Amino acid sequence: MKDYKPPSTGLDQHMKDTYTKLFHYFDENKDGRIDAQEMMSTLNKFGEHTDMAKAHENIQSMDKNGDMMLELWEILEGPN
């Protein structure tokens, strides 16, 4: 489909770049996905004391494909 245009996320390029950098910071093992352990670990580094249950809740709130991991496209597309 050469005329396909992805839906607009409402994010300007600066915000997309910012979210992309944050995503890569959270993705500690560099597999292209953020799991609950990485979410918890990174938030704790920022001083946001988070347990595994809260990390799972955070992931679930943004997870679009139901794999309980976040991929960059899920963040850039915005809320469900």
C-alpha cells in the first residue's frame, strides 16, 4: 500500500525524539521492548519507588498488543 500513512499521534518530532530516548533508557537489555522488571528498575533509579505489581500495572495501561511488554510504537501511538 504505497499510499498508506500512519495515523497522526499528535506528537511533534521533538516529543517523538524525547520519548524515543526515554524508551531506550528504560530498555536496559536493548531487546526493543520494556518489561515490568525494566520498568521497575528504571523508575527506582529515578527515585520513584515502584514495586513489581505497580510496574505491571504501568505496562498494562500502555500495552496495545497484550504481550505485557512495551514497544516503542505503543508509546508513540499514545493511550489506548
